[in-house]
Amino acid sequence: MKNEIKKGFMANLPISVSVFTYGAVLGIICTSKGISFLQLALMNIFIFAGSAQFLIVDMLSNPINISIIIWSALLINLRYFLIGASLNEFFRNTSLKKKAFIMHFVTDESWAITMSKKDENLSVYFLLGGGLCIFIVWFLGTLSGYYFGEFISNPKLFGLDFAFLALFTAIITSMYKTKNDLVIYLFTAFIAVIFEKIIPNMSYIIISALSGSFLYVYLNKRSCNE
Amino acid sequence: MSSYDILTIIFFVAIGTYTLRVSGLLLSNKLKKFKNIDIFLESIPATLLIALIVPSIIKIGIIGIFAGFTTIYIMYKTKSVLLSMSSAVFIVALYRNGLLF
């Protein structure tokens, strides 16, 4: 168990530089919005979802519309439902208690890295190790940004904002298997680009992913029938 | 905007996010009665990641697209996530510091 946690932790270390930077940026924004460190820490611990945290902090203004902020944040996090559903096989034979605990630490990064290695017969502790790595680094990043933000120079100059995108691109490449996949990838990308322009919130992510997955089912069923 | 407002938001988003995280996993067994759900779920990682990143890469501009293709090429050739990721970050950093093109 310890070994698997450590393995998951180490596998997520390369991306943690970027996670730290994003956390630092959030910390800096929080100071300008008058959010206390305790409130930021509560967000880190109990929400633990970077994009939703950015959105909440960004939408805090006077007068405040609480319900719109809550629904917008949950809309962004709707993808966690799909992420959870995709982990079903991985959590087979795991107790409900462990499921309830480990799922809180699932992030885009730790999930993507785990899914890219699913053929390696890893356990749920690998996923937990990855989640803990991101959790700790994210917390330290926000802490640094909050208290030492003025000392951090522009992270974009170092291309660190691209690290997430590059990591996910590499992971998608590793998932590529057949020519059908290429059709699905291009179709999903096209739908995402179009819907991102049309839909004013981040639900385009869910709609595009579902569209791509439906096409995947259709194409796979057709090739099975042939 | 009071401290109470912020705590209310944190409370409800935290409950909602946790429910989404756990319900996806717990309900996936119930979803199994639907035909082809296994094939559908198998495709979710790739389609979700594509939907998440492609619009952001395009927003970065030509250098984002170039770095994206570089990532794919290096990953395809070397199978190293770390190498492909760091190469792309390096290219973007060079460009933003006026050392590329």
C-alpha cells in the first residue's frame, strides 16, 4: 500500500510544478479580493478543485449572487461525475469507506495519469498517492501566493501555464490505439471549439465529451457488426 | 460580501463537488444496465481531456498549437510524458521570451 501511494505521488511530481504555480496565482488573487487565508484553506481542503476555486474567487463581488456562483462552480465540476464513473473498474473490490475517502482526492491530473497507466495493474492507492501529491502541492502553492505573492514573477514567461495542457496532450496521445480514435478525437475537438464559443459557461466540456463518447460507441458497434 | 456569504458558497460547492465525485463512481454500477455503457465509459478519459484542453490550446494561439503538436510528436516517438511535456513548456517559454521565430 505504502509503495503504491509513493509511486502515485512520484508519478504526479512532474506536473506539480505547474499545480504549484496555479495555486500561487490563486493565492495572489485571493489577497486582492479580501479573502482570508482561512477561507482559502477551507476551499483547498473541502472543495479541492482548482478551476472551480478560480471561478468562485473571480465571481466574488459586490453585490454578491451566491446561487449563481454555486451553480457555476458545480457546473465546472460536473466532469467529476464522469471521472468517477470511469474509475468503476479500478475501484472493484474496494470498500465503500475507502471509495468515499479516496474519491475526494481525485483531480484531473491524478486521474489522467492513473488512467494512462491502467494497463500496469495499479491499485487505488496509486490514485490516492497522486491525489495527495496534488493536494499538498496545491495547498503549498496557494499559501506561497497568499503570503509571498509579490516575490513571484510572471509564471507565464516560463510557459508554466502550458504544462497542464502539454501533460494532458501527452496522455491523450498515449491513449491513442486505432484510426477510429483519431476520428473521435478530431470530432470532439471540433465540437469543443465550436461550443466553447456558443455556450457562455463551461458546460461545453461535458457536452463535447459526451458527443465524442457517443460517436465512439457508434463507431465501435459498427466495426463489431462488420 | 460578508464572510458568511463566502462560507456559504464554500459549504455548498464542497458538498456538491464531493457528491459529484462519489456519485459518479457509485452510480456507475447502476448505469451498467444500459447497453454499451462499458464502451462509453472506456472513451470518457480521452474525450473529456480533449474537450478540456483543445479550446484552451487554441486560445493561446499559434505557439500553443505548435507546442501541442510537438508534444504529440515527442510522445509518439519516445513514449515519455515528462520529456514531451517539458519540451512543450520549453518551446512556449522560448517564444514568450522572444527567442523563437
